[in-house]
Amino acid sequence: MLAGLVSLVVAFNSGAAFSCLAGAQGWQRWFFAAIAVAAGVLLVWLLRRGGSAWFCCGVALILGGAIGNLYDRLVIGKVVDFLLFHYAQWSWPAFNVADSAITAGAFALIVDSFRTRHRQEDA
């Protein structure tokens, strides 16, 4: 059943999500790399602060995805996307495992934001 819904393809994305800025003159490679490094530093800081399991898992997934896409961007110059979901005439833009990790991490952070916090009161 999945064979008609998922295809393995090779797509190079020099831009960001949904190929935003993919048609730029090449400066976007370093721009997005700098954003990924800055985000990585922030995410490591957040992990060191700690938090709930959902929060730490979400931050770790986003960090892993950012590092994966940063590696592609620095080594190849573009992010390699290879998963394509489609049905009949409809298709979602190709993406990769790093993109999936970022999405799952964002979902975990959203779930964590709705969880009830139990604060310890100082006596």
C-alpha cells in the first residue's frame, strides 16, 4: 500500500523549507549555515538547562536535524531530500530524515508546552 504513496527520489535543495531562496545566487548557503550554527548553540544551551523529558527530547531532535542539514549544506552545498509522499495528482515537497526529526522535535515541544507544571514551593 505504501508503494503507491511514497517514492524515493533525489532532490537537492539549496534553499530553506519548501525551497525558499533556492534561486538565490549562492549566498543563501552560508546564510542558512550561520542560522543553523546559531540555532545549534541555542539548542545546546537549552539542553544544558534541562527540563522535562518531552522538552529535552524535542530539543535534541531539532538539534540533530539541524546538524544533519548543516552537514549537507557545508559538504555538498545543498540539502539532499529523498522522501516524496504523493497521492494521485497531489504530492508533498521532498524532504529528508533531518527534516522529519525537526518536525517531530517541534511536535514534542508543543506537547510539552501543554503539559501541567508542578512547581515546588519554597518553605
